[in-house]
Amino acid sequence: MTAHRQSAVIGPISVSRSAESRRVPRPLRLDGVSLAGDLLLSLGLLLTTASQLRFGNLPVGPGELCLVLWLVLMLGRELGRPGLLLTSALSRLLIFWMFFIFAQSLGFLTGLLIGEQYDFHFLLHDAMVYPLLMAVSCLSVVDLNAELRLRRVAWLLTLLGSASLGLQVAIGWGLLDLPPIQPWFWERFRGWSANPNQLALLCMVLGLMALHLAETATRLSGRFIGIICMVLPVYVGRMTESDTFTLVLVASGPIFVTIKLRTWLLRSERRMTVRSEFAWILVLGLPLMLVSLVPLLTTDAGIFVKDLSKNGGKSLQQESDLRLSLWTDAIQLGVRTSFLGLGPGPHLAIPASIVDARAKTKSPIENLEHPQQSIVPNFEAHNSFLDLLTQGGIIAALAFTWILVISLWTAYQARLAGLTTLIYGLSIFCMTGLIIRHPIFWFAIVLCLVAENGTDHVAAAETDTEWKFSLKETS
């Protein structure tokens, strides 16, 4: 898609023509308020996964407070503007959220009609989370300069994320002591999160986002900083012993290198020489490829899979059977509700195997929130598509699939191998958990939606002062 876009005015909402045809009324130089906003958004995205830092039993912590403060700043800025700029990214998000909210509401009405019982704790949690995510995602893309602003936030998130992971590892190793934090979930590392899978998702996003920033950096220093910022996310991700993270790690190397080589071969104009371009592909893709090629060096693929799985693969069959049972229950619930769903919240019964395992556990893990045994269904399918099927029916599941495919296609068409690999990674994580409620997921989505102009636009817009978080005035 080119930089030129159709224009129209719909009441107070104006649809943009192009970044070049609109005069920016004030410099884009990052003032104190803008810097505070970027920091708040970065910290909010980072700390919403730190469930152990929340205040008591409240579902609110430093991450949620940072996001709310950022929303207040953004709303104050938008109220001072004469009209809302309806960009391509904002239009797609509004379409998604319109169908999503309709589907959730229809599902909830269906549940009330058939007399479904709800766990109101989880129902209210989802009912509060979804509007917050809608506001954060939409306000992230409300102006024409969203691409550059989100790129600054991505750099802040990557740098702060690496520092945060380093601090969590120090706590896990006993080098630092933070009494409320229990960094270990048995032998799996969870850091500040409630469970290791939350931390694994964060590490996956931070690692592949750093790869994207290294790929699109316009200076040598930026590329090396991006590569360095990939180290801790990969290391900590493996400490979580998440099988999904391992699968993403193995698949990301071939995906990135394949897309990068295709982009290079099909590019009509090559500003870099063949030697330098190929060298950078090796520098960026070789670490991932080395991890991905390990299976080829083993004599038995089954042994390799078990070695990479948590607990040495001892519980692999049991966990697979459990997931298959939950997915079957979710599909049956979808059929029972005529694919309309039951509204926000979990709607499956806790499997008997999990109830028995909890009863046999002598020393339960601290700082762990999980559904308690109840007559009210309160368990999830641990699959984003099927969980949304139980909530908003086929409409919610298709809307989620649509926004995921649109993001993937936009990143792919923009020839951004790192972002494309990131969406592939998120798609894999979607198969093992309901990740739509994580703000970090939506940041990856909006980063793709605003990247339609590709690397050439980023290279032309970035200046030598970007590392000082400042941009020259455009007109």
C-alpha cells in the first residue's frame, strides 16, 4: 500500500490523504509531556504482566495504573484537536472492536436467556479489561505520526524490558531480595508474573520486537543494540520452560530468514551491495537459525522434543490429553449455544485431573491466582480462538482471526521480516492461551497496522536525533 490514501470528512472525523499532504501544526519534537506519555505506555505494557506486583487481591497494579494515566494524557490531547483523524490502522481497529463488543454482548444475552450461571469475579474482570484494551489500542494510532511514536515506544519497551528481565533474574538467583516476589513456579521461572506462561509471552514479544528494531535500524549502533536486547528475552524465555516459547524460538529462525531473503531477492533497487546485505541477513538471522537447526543435529526427533519440553517431556502426553479435552468441551459449548457464546469470562468446568492434582499438592505455590472448584464453570480452554468462541461465538472468533491476518499481511507486504515473525509467534501462542487480554499483544498488533509504508518510510523519517528521542519538525 502506498503512502497516498483516500480522503473524506465525516462530521468531526477526517480521513487522511497522506502524511505529506497534511501540515503538522506543531513540531514533533518530543517535549516533556510526550516523553512522559511514551514512558507511561512502555511501563504499562511491561508491568501489566507483573501480576505479583499488584495491590493485594485487587486486579490492579503499577502496569494498569500507568496505562490509565497514559489514557488520561492521550484523551486530554485529543480533546484539544478539532477532529479525529481516521487513519487506516484506526479504521481497522474500530471495525474489529465494533464486531467484538457486539459479539460479547450477544453472547451475554444468550447466556442470560438460557439461564447460564456466571463466576462474576471473572465476568467483571473481562468486562473491565476489554474496554481498557480497546481504548489503549485505538488511542495508539489516532494520528499520522503514530508509526514513529510507536517506534520510540518500542525502543523504550525493549530497553526497559531487558533491564527488567535482568532484575528478575537477579532476584531468581538470590542476588537481590524482594520479599513479596516468589520468582519460581516449582522448577519453572516466572519472575514477577503469576505464572511462567505470562513471562514467556512477554519474552517472546520483547525478543522478536528487538529483532524488528535491529532489522530496521538506520545506524550500525542501533542494529547492535537491538541484537544485544534479544539475549535476555531468549535466555529468560527458556528459563520459563514454556513449550510454546520453545516452539516459537525454533520456528522463528527459518521464518525470518526466508522472508528476509525473499525481500532482498525481489527488491528492484538495492542500496546495499550483495555482500553487505547478505552479511546483515546472517548477523540478524544466524542466532535464530542456530537454535532452529538443533533438531537436524539430533539422531532422534522424539528425544529432541522431550528434551526441549518442560520436565523432560514427562508430562507431555498428559498435558496434550488435557488440552484436547478442554478444546473438545469448548467446541461442544459453542455448538450448544448455536455459536453465539455466553459472554465475557470463562465457561468451562475445571477438569477432574486438575482438581485431583491440587488436592494432592502439599505445599501450594504462593502468589498464584487460579479458578477454584465451584458449581459455576470458571475454567478456560487455553486457546484464544476457542475461548473467544465460548465468549462471543463465531463472530468474536472470526473478528479475532481477521485482525490477526490483517496485521500479518500488513507486516508482510511492508517487507518487515521481524514484525511478520512476531505475528507468527503470537499466532502460535494463541493456540495455548487466551492472549487477547494482554496489552503487549495489542501493542504488537498496532505496530504492524501502522507499518504499511515499510522500511523505506522509517529510514526516510528517522534522524540522527532519534536516539535522543527527538524528531525534526515536518511540514
